[in-house]
Amino acid sequence: MAARAIWSGAIKIAEIACPVKMYTAATTSERISLNLLNRKTGNRLKRLYVDEKTDKPVEREDQVKGYETSAGHYVVLEPEEITAAVPDSDKVLKVDNFITCGQIETTYFDKPYYLLPASDAAEEAFVLIREALRNQKAAAIAHTVLFRRLRPVLIRAHRKGLIATTLNFDYEVRSAKEAFKDIGKRKIDAEMLELAEHILETKAGSFDPSAFEDRYEDALAELVKAKIDGRKVIPLKRPEPTKKNDLLEALRMSAGGKEEDKAPEKKGTPKKTTSRKKAEGETKPAPRRKAS
């Protein structure tokens, strides 16, 4: 794999140990990066920490972390004290138990990572674990120290490898019951429900992430290119929300479909290029340098 491993260790199941390497499965490195500038000079700005009482800059060696116990009063935590409190990493993904793949609520999912065998010698044990999980439609709950924190991890078979998803702790996940408590009980008209279900059936498809458009990135790329070209960008008009009295009529129109929606796309017809692709054409918006 071309990317650099962010973690190396071993999966430990009972007495079976399989050396693995972990790689990020999702990245934001392709996003357009903007820098903070001085409007008057056009120069980049740098981060500077100042004392909120004296307004004087504080040197790095004098910066220390603290926990606020009451308004304006803090317990100071020295760097070595924080380091000592962090769990030691034994570089082991120790499996605690196994669950069925669909058992865990997706609200507990944090970030996905790819797991690959660390060497050719580890491949046999790796494939054994992968196939056992796949055949049993099971996932392994493990834990290890990642980024200085002890993290629960869900390990599943994923194509030719394994995917490890870090999990949110229970205290980090907001209660669904509490979040939805203000939604009242409503009886939906039978015709409205039937029309809605019909729309779902006619719009049935398959999961294709390549079809997703990052409209913010595309709009940002178009804005940058327009600025370079000296053009003015016309903002898109946002659709108005459907009014309560118009909901049934909107459902009927949606279920009936529009003529242009029914027309199949002609073969060879080029897709509309996104703003990002336009921005990467003859005139590139700007070098994508990561902000420091």
C-alpha cells in the first residue's frame, strides 16, 4: 500500500497473534486548503497565544494545560504528568469478544482504518482471521492505544483485508431518545404514505459513492477560479420548504414524475463537470498547500 502506516502492532485473539499495519481509510488531504491572511498586506497570519488578562504573547515554554475548577481558577497539568497518565501502548489489538456485524449502532462508529498483514509471514494468520469473521458474519470488538488514548475498535472482514473502525465511548454518544423527544405523534394520511412509498420504489438504486458531489468543495473551487479570472459568482437559489397544505400535491407530482426525469441519458453524453474539475483545468485555482 502506497500510504504510510499510522500504526503497527498485532491482532491478538486468544493465543493467535497476527502482526498488522493500520492505514487511514478516509482522508481530507484532497480538500481545498485556505490560509488566513492580513487583508491590508496580503501576508499569511501565524497563530499567536496571548495572556487574556495582560494581552502579552506567551512563549511556547510557558504554555501549559489546565482544567477549570471554577470561574477563573485552574488546576495546572504539567506535560510529564499528562504523559504519565496516558496508558502505555503495547501495540496490541486485543480482541475482547465477537458480535454479529449488524448488532452495533452506527452512531458509535468513529473513523475507519484499513488493516493489512505486516509481512508475508503474517499473511496466513491474517487470511484465517478474515475468513473466519466473514464466514460467521461476525465482527471483533478489540481495544488498543491509538493516538495516546485507549480506544475500542470494531474489526470486520472487508474485501481482501480487514477494516478497523474506532468506536465512540458511550458518554460521547448523545441519547437518541433525548434528541427526538420533541417530535410529536402524527397520523399520516394513507394516500400520502402510499405515494411516499411509491417514490421510494421508483428511486430505488445501489450505493455508489462516486456519484456523490461535494458541493461545498465544488463551489469553493469555482469561487477561487472566478476570483482568478475576475468573474463574479452568482449564488445558487435555495429551494423553499414545502408548505404543509402543498405536501399532498407535491407527493402526487413527485410520484407522477416530470418528463425530463423520465428521459434516459443518451450514451456518449458527457456528464456535467463539477466546479472542482473546472478549477483544475487550464487555470488552476492555487497550489493546494496545507495550512501550517
